[in-house]
Amino acid sequence: MNNIGLTAMISILAAGLTMAIGSIGPALGEGRAIAQALTALAQQPDEANTITRTLFVGLAFIESVAIYCFVISLILIFANPFWGYVVTKAGG
Amino acid sequence: MNNIGLTAMISILAAGLTMAIGSIGPALGEGRAIAQALTALAQQPDEANTITRTLFVGLAFIESVAIYCFVISLILIFANPFWGYVVTKAGG
Amino acid sequence: MNNIGLTAMISILAAGLTMAIGSIGPALGEGRAIAQALTALAQQPDEANTITRTLFVGLAFIESVAIYCFVISLILIFANPFWGYVVTKAGG
Amino acid sequence: MNNIGLTAMISILAAGLTMAIGSIGPALGEGRAIAQALTALAQQPDEANTITRTLFVGLAFIESVAIYCFVISLILIFANPFWGYVVTKAGG
Amino acid sequence: MNNIGLTAMISILAAGLTMAIGSIGPALGEGRAIAQALTALAQQPDEANTITRTLFVGLAFIESVAIYCFVISLILIFANPFWGYVVTKAGG
Amino acid sequence: MNNIGLTAMISILAAGLTMAIGSIGPALGEGRAIAQALTALAQQPDEANTITRTLFVGLAFIESVAIYCFVISLILIFANPFWGYVVTKAGG
Amino acid sequence: MNNIGLTAMISILAAGLTMAIGSIGPALGEGRAIAQALTALAQQPDEANTITRTLFVGLAFIESVAIYCFVISLILIFANPFWGYVVTKAGG
Amino acid sequence: MNNIGLTAMISILAAGLTMAIGSIGPALGEGRAIAQALTALAQQPDEANTITRTLFVGLAFIESVAIYCFVISLILIFANPFWGYVVTKAGG
Amino acid sequence: MNNIGLTAMISILAAGLTMAIGSIGPALGEGRAIAQALTALAQQPDEANTITRTLFVGLAFIESVAIYCFVISLILIFANPFWGYVVTKAGG
Amino acid sequence: MNNIGLTAMISILAAGLTMAIGSIGPALGEGRAIAQALTALAQQPDEANTITRTLFVGLAFIESVAIYCFVISLILIFANPFWGYVVTKAGG
Amino acid sequence: MNNIGLTAMISILAAGLTMAIGSIGPALGEGRAIAQALTALAQQPDEANTITRTLFVGLAFIESVAIYCFVISLILIFANPFWGYVVTKAGG
Amino acid sequence: MNNIGLTAMISILAAGLTMAIGSIGPALGEGRAIAQALTALAQQPDEANTITRTLFVGLAFIESVAIYCFVISLILIFANPFWGYVVTKAGG
Amino acid sequence: MNNIGLTAMISILAAGLTMAIGSIGPALGEGRAIAQALTALAQQPDEANTITRTLFVGLAFIESVAIYCFVISLILIFANPFWGYVVTKAGG
Amino acid sequence: MNNIGLTAMISILAAGLTMAIGSIGPALGEGRAIAQALTALAQQPDEANTITRTLFVGLAFIESVAIYCFVISLILIFANPFWGYVVTKAGG
């Protein structure tokens, strides 16, 4: 039963830390992009459409990095092949 | 009973740290975006609508990263599949 | 009795650290937003209403991140399902 | 008696660190906000009322984060449910 | 006698670190606020009263955070309930 | 069964950390690039096409670094040759 | 004799670190305040009195934080209640 | 079988960390280069060709550093001579 | 003889670290104050007296923080009450 | 067989970390150089030849540092004299 | 003989670290002060005497902090009371 | 055989880390120097010869620091006197 | 023979680290001072003598800090009183 | 044979780290000095001689710090008195 406990512990820890550490970069990056977008809007109100569109495409790029982390985190919780193997083996 | 204790400990620790570390990035990012929004408002009061709208959409993007962390944290506390397995096994 | 002690220890530690680490980001972020709001007020006193309103909505966003941490921290102290299970078991 | 000692130790350590780490963010954030308020006052003495009012509301927001930490810290010292359980059990 | 020693050790360490770490934020924050106050005084000598008053109210806010740490630190040294319990028990 | 448990643990941990740490750089880098793109748009609206095109090619470069991390992370979860060897051996 | 040694060790270490770490913040904060005071003096020599007075009141605020650390440090060396208890007990 | 387990563990960990840490520098460096390229484009739209060409050659230089890391990471997973030796020996 | 060795070790280490860490803040703070004083002198040579006097009073404030550390460090080496107790006891 | 396992582990870890840590400096340095080159190009399009030539010679200097790391990393994997000795000895 | 070895080790380590860490602050602080002095000289060559004199008095203040560290370091090597006691005891 | 294994391990690790850590400073320093050289070229194209010559002499200085690290790293791998002694002894 | 080995190890490590850490501050401080000296020279070529003289006196101050570290490092290698005692004792 | 192995290990590690850590400061400091020299050259081409001469004298100062580290590193590898003693003793 040792392997089950250790695999569970590490999966929980890794899932949490992946999302936690993985949120720092995207959040700061998005904050910076939005901040500059607002400055740009204030400087060139006439280009609001171009600026907003470029901003949202860019945010999607950054958000994708956060989503990679979220995906890895959820895989580690709900679709973890190592856990599957260990549980199957313990159940046999 | 060893596995139960260890899984519980790690789940508690991971849930706490996920939310704690995961709050640094979004809070700083939102602070920056809002700060710049206010500067922009002061520069271009006439564009208050566009600026405020862009700000709130942007804040929603950043907040979503914090919410990913909150979700992972709550899953680890209340819907933790590893804990479920370990408890079920111990109860059998 | 080992599991009870360990679960209690980790819950206490995690509750404290969650709130402690979780206070850094929001406090700094709010400080930045307020600082910029005051600069904006000094530049455009006529827009005091818009600026103050945007500031308070923004502060609510940031405060919400701190409150997530507070909620997780209180859950870990007063509504901790792992502690509940371990105590129930020890009492049985 | 092991659990009592460990729970006491961790409670003391967590209470101290929660307040210690939790003081960094709010103190720096308030310092920044006040610093900018004074600059704003020097730029727009006529708006002293609005600036001061906004500053104090903002400081209350930041202070609230420090107070969350203080509350958690006092709960861990004087109203710690884990300590209560462990002591009750040891006394039984 | 083990619990007494450990509780004493941790209380001493926590009391020291709480005050030590808790002094960094307030000291830096106050330094910043005072520095800006002096700049403001040099820019607007006529507003010396408003600036000084706002500064001192602000410093009181920041100092309060340092005092929370001092209070926690003194409680841990002189009014530590965990130490009281452990000593009472050892004396019984 | 020892090797299986250890290999599983390290694979989970490494997969999580690879994606988590690997998200910091790309997210911050993309945030910076987008922020500057918006400033550039506001300065030279007539060059919107060139700027946007250069931005997206550049983002693809940065995103490729994040994707290397994602690939390594998925390989470690789903196509890990070390795990394959260890499982095959254990099954023989 | 174990408790005496451990309590002594921790008291020494905590006293030293409290003062050491506790000197960083105040020294940097005072440095900043003085530096700005000199700039202010150079800009507005006529306000030397107000500036110097505000500076010294401010330095007293910051110095008070360093003195809290010094007090805690001396208490831990010369008026340590835990050490008193442990020594009394060992002498009985 | 000990060597197999340890070699596998370290290879997995090293492969992950190499790519993870190795992504920070290139991503930030590319972000900076692209950001400045866009500023340059906005300043000198007539030199778009030279700027873009220099940018892409430069990005190739930086990307090459990331690719060194990727290569080392893949070698450690799929062409690891130490693993090969250990497995061959275990199979003999 | 164990307590003597441990107390000696910790006293040496604490004395060294207290002075070492305690020198960082004051040295940097004084450097900053002096640097600004020279700038101020260059801007307002006529106020050299006021500037120099304010500088030296300020340096005395900062130096006092370094001296607190030096005092604690010397107390730990030459007037350490814990060492005194332990040696007395060992000699009895 | 112990030495073989340990030497293999350390070689793998060192090879990975050498390349990983060794990529941070060159990538950031190249990013900075390229960024400034583009600014220079925008300021002095007529000197494009000199600027580009100086840039590429400079990048070669920086790249050489990254290549030192790559060389050390490959030597540790494929031409490691310590591994050679240990394997030869084990095979005798 | 155990205490002698440990006391020697810690004294060596503490002496080295005290000087090493204690050199960072003063060196950086002096560098800053000198750098600003040269700027001041270039701005006001006529005040060279006042500036140089103030600089050297200031450097003496900073150097005194480095010398405190040097003194502590030499005391720990050549006049260490703990070492004296331990050696005397071992020789008796 | 223990000494052989440990000496090999530490040599490998030290060789890798020496080059890895030793690449950070030179790469960043060269990046900064080159960046400023390009700015200088753009400002004073007529002095291209002096600037380029000074740059390359300076880069040679910085590169020499990186080469010291490379030399130490290669000595540790291929001309390590400690390894030589240990191997000779083991072979006797 | 245990004490000899440990004292030798710690002396080697401390000597190396003292010089290594002790080189960071002086090198950065000197770099800053020289950089500013060159700017000053470019601004006031007529004051080259005063500037150069002040620079070299200042560099001597900073270099003295590095030399303190070098002295401590050499004392620990070649005139280490602890090593002398331990060797003498072992030889008796 | 234990002392030989440990002394060798620590000497290798210390030699590597001394050079590695000791390269960071000088390389960054030289980079800064060279960068500023080039700016100065671009501002005052007529003073090229004075600037270049001052730069090279300054670089020699900084390089001397790096050479101290190199010397300590080589002493630890090729003229290590502790190693000499341990080897002599083992050979007797």
C-alpha cells in the first residue's frame, strides 16, 4: 500500500504547485499587457478597435500558457496514468 | 492508517499553498492594470467608457487565473479522488 | 493518535501560511492602485467620481483574491473535512 | 503527550509567522499609497479633502488585509480548535 | 520534560522572528512615506500643515502593523497559553 | 515494487514542475511583447499591419518555448520510456 | 540538562537574528528618508526648519521599529521567562 | 534493480528541469527583443525590412539556446547512455 | 560536556551572523544618504552647512542601528549569560 | 555497482543543470543586445551595416559562453572520464 | 575531543561568513557614494573641496561598518573565548 | 571504492556548476556592453573605430572571466589531482 | 583523526566562500564607481585630474574591503590557529 | 581513508564554487564600466584617451578581484595544505 500513498501525495502536491506557480507568470503578463492597452487607448482613442483586438488576441496567447498548466494539473488529478496503474495493481 | 494521514496532510498543505501562491500573481497584475486604468482615465476622461470596459474584460481574464487556483484548491479539499480512494479502501 | 497530531499540525501551519503569503500580493496591488488613483485625482479633479468609482470596483476585484485566501484559511481551521474524518475515526 | 507538544509548537510558530509575513505586504502597500498621497497633496492642495478621503478609504482596504492576518494569528493562539481537541483528549 | 523544552524553544524563536521579519515592511514603508513627505514639503511649503498631518496619520497606520507584530511577539513571550498549559501540566 | 512507485512519483512531480516553471518565462515575455505592440500601435496606427504581423511571428517564437515545456511534460506523463521499462519488467 | 542547552542555544540564535534581520529595514528606511531630506533642503533652503523637524520626527518613528527589535533581543538574552523556568527547574 | 530506479528518476527529473529552467531565459530575452523591435518599427516604419530581418536573425540566436536545452532534455529521455548501460547490465 | 559545546557553537555563529547581516542595511543606507548629500551639495553649495549637519545627524541615526548589532554581537561573545550559566554548572 | 549508479545519476543531473542554468545568462544578454541594436537601427538607419556587424560579432561572443556550457554538458554525457573509469573497473 | 572539533569548525565558518557577507553592504554603499561624488564634482568643480571632504567622512562611516565585521571575524579566529575555554578544559 | 565514487560525483557536479553559474555574469555583462556600444554607434557613427576597438578590448576582459571558469571546469574533469591520487591509490 | 578531517573540510570551504561571496560587493561597487567616473569625465574633461584622483582614492577604499576578505581567506588556509591546534594535538 | 575522500570532495567543490560565484560580480561590474565608457566616448570623442586610460585602470582593479578568486581556486586545487597534510599522513 506504500506506492498508493506516495503516488497520491505527490500527485496532489504536483497538481497544486503546477497551478499555483503557473499562475504567477500569466497573471503578471496579462496585467502588464492590459495596463499598456489602457495607456494606448488614452493616447489614441481613434484606434480603439485595433488596440482592443490585438489585446484580446494577445491575452489569448498568454491565457493559453495558464491553460496548459490547468490541463496538466487536472490530468494529474483526474487522469493520472501512474495512479491508474498503481491502483489497478493494488486491486489485482 | 498511514496513507490516510499522509494524504490528508498533503491535501491540506497543497490546498493552502495553491491558493496562497496563486494569489500573488493575479493580485499584482490586477493592481497594475487598475493603476494604469486610472492614469488613462485622468488623461482621457472622454474615453471613460472604452477604458472601463476594456479594464473589466481584462480583469476578468486575470481573475480567471486566480479562480483556476481557487478551483484546484477546493477540489483538493472537497473532491479529492486520491482521498476518496484511500478512505474507501480503509473503510473496506 | 499519530494521524490526529499530524493533521492538526499541518492544518494550523497551512492556515497560517495561506493567509500570510496570500496577503502580500493583494496588499501590494491595492497599494499601487490607490497610489495611482491619488495621482489621477490630482491631475483631473473634475473626474473624481469616475476615478473613485473605478478604483473601488478594482479594489473589490483585488480584495476578492485576498478573501479567497481568507476563506481557504478559515475552511482549513473550522471546516476541515480531513480533520473531521480523522477525529471521527479516532472517536469510533 | 506528543501531540500536545507538537500542536503547541506549530501553533506558536504559525501564529508568529502569519503576522510577521503578513505585515510585509500591507506596510509596503500603505507606505506607497501615503507617499503618493503627499505628492498629490503638493500638486493639488485644493483637492485635499477628496485626496485625503480616498486615501483613508484605501488604507482601510489595505489594513483589512493585515487584520485578516492578525485575526488568523489570534485564532491560532487563543481559539485554536485543534489545540482544544488535543487538550480535551489528553485531559480525558 | 520534552514538551517544555520544545515549547520554550519554539516560542523564543517565533517571538524573535515575528518582530524581526515584521520590522522590514513597516520600516521601509515609513521610510518611503517620510521621504515623499519631505519632497512634498519642498514643493509646497504653504501646505506644510496638511502634509504633516496626513503624514502622521499615515505613519500611525503603518506603525499599527509593526505594533501588531510587537503584540504577537510579547504575547508569545509573556502570555503564551500553550506554555501555560504545558508548565501547569508538568507541575501537576 | 519500489522502482515503480519512485518512477511514478518523480514523473508526476517533474511533469508538473516542468509546465509550472516553464510557464513563467513565456507568459512574462509575451506580456512584454504585447504591451509594447500596443504602445507602438498607438504611436503609428498607419503601420498596424506590419506591427501586428511582426508581433504574431514573435509570439509564435515565444510560444514555441512554452510548447517545448508542454511537450516534455506530456512525454513524461504519457510516453515515458523509463516508466515503460519499469512497468514491463514488473509485469514479467 | 538537555532542555537547558536547547533553550540557551535557541535564545542566543533568536536574539542575534532578531537584531540582525531587524536592522535591515530601519537602516534602509532611514537612509531613504535622509537622502530625500537632503534633496529637499537643496531645493527649498528656506524651509530647512520644517524639513528637518519633520525628518527627525519621522526618523524617530522608524527608529522605534528598530528599538522594538532591540528590546525583544535584550529580553531574550537577559529577561527570558522560558530560560528562567528551565533554570529554576534544573536547580530544584 | 536499485540503479535502474535511481537512474530513471534522475533522468526524468533532469529532463524536466532542464527544459523548465532553460525556458526562462530565452522566453524573456525574446520578449524583450520583440518588444523593442515593435518600438523601432513605430519609430522608423521605412526601415521595416532591416529591422525585421535583424530581429529574426537575433531570435534565431536566442532560440538556439532554448534548442540546446531541448536537445539535452530529449537526449536524457531517449538517448541516455547511462540508462542504456544500466539496462543492458540488468538484462545480462 | 555536550551543552558547553553546543552553546559555544551557537554563540559563535550567532555573533558572526548578527554583525554580518546587520552590516548590510546600515552600509547601504549610509551609502544612499551620502550619495544624495553630495548631489545636494553640488546643487546648493551655499547650504553646505545645513546639509552637512543634517547628514551627520542622520548618519548617526543609521550608525546607531549598526551599533545595536555590534553590541548584541559583543554581548554574545563576551557577556553571554547562557554561556556563563552553562560553564558555571559544568565547573561545579 | 553502487559507484556506477551514483556516477550516472550525478552526470545526468549535472549535464541537465549545466545547460539549463547556463542558458539564462546568454539568452538574456542576447535579448538585451538585440533589443538595443533595433533601437540603434531605428535611430541611425544609415549605419545599418556597422551596427549589424558589431551586433553579430557581439552575439558570437555571448553565444560562445552558451556553447562552453553545451560543450561541458555533452562531455559529461558522452565523454565523461569518471564514468569511463567506473565502467571499466566494473567490467574487469 | 568532540567539542574542540565542533568549536573549531564553527569558528572558522563564522569568521569567513562574517567577513564575506559583511563586505557586500559596505562595498556597494561606498561604490554608490563615490559614483555620486564624481557626478557632483563634474557638476560643481568649484566645490571640489567640500564634496571631497564630505565624501571621505562619509566613507569613513561606511568603512567603520566593514571594520566592525573584520573585528568580529578576527576575534572569532584569534581571541575566541569559547575556543579558549574548550582548549583549556581539554588540556586539563 | 567509496572514495572513487564520491570524488567522481563531486568532480562532475562541480565542473558542471562552475561553468553554469560562471556563465551568468559574463553573458549578462557582455550583453550590456554590446547593447551600449550599439547605442553609442548610433549616436556617434564617426567614432565607430574607437568604439568598436574599446568594445572588443572590454569584451576580452569579460570573456577572460568566463574562460577562468571554463579552465577550472576542464581541470576538474581532465586534470583533477584529487582524482589522480584516489585512482592511483585504488590501483595499487 | 575525525577532527582533522572536519577542520580541514570547513577551512577549505570557508576560505573559498569568503573570497567568492566577498568578491561580489567590491566588484559591483567598483564597476559602478568607474562607470560614473567616465560619465563625469565626459561631462567635465577639464576636471579630469580631480575626478581621477577622487576615483582612485575611492577605489582603494572599496578594494580594501575585498582585501579584508582575501586576508581572512589566506589566514584560513595558511595560518589557521584551529588547524594548528588540531594537527599539533594529533601529532603528540 | 575517509579523511582523504572528504578533503578531496570539499576541495573540488570549493574550488569550483569560488571561481563560479566569484565570476558574477567582476563580470557584471566590468560590463557596466565598459558600457558607460562607450557612452562617454560617444559624448566626448575628443577625450578618448583619458576615458580609455581610466577605463583600463578601472578594469584592472575589478579584474584583480576576479584574480583573487582564481588564485584561491588554484591554491585549493594544486597547493592545498590540508590535502598535503592528509595525504602525507595517509602515506606514512
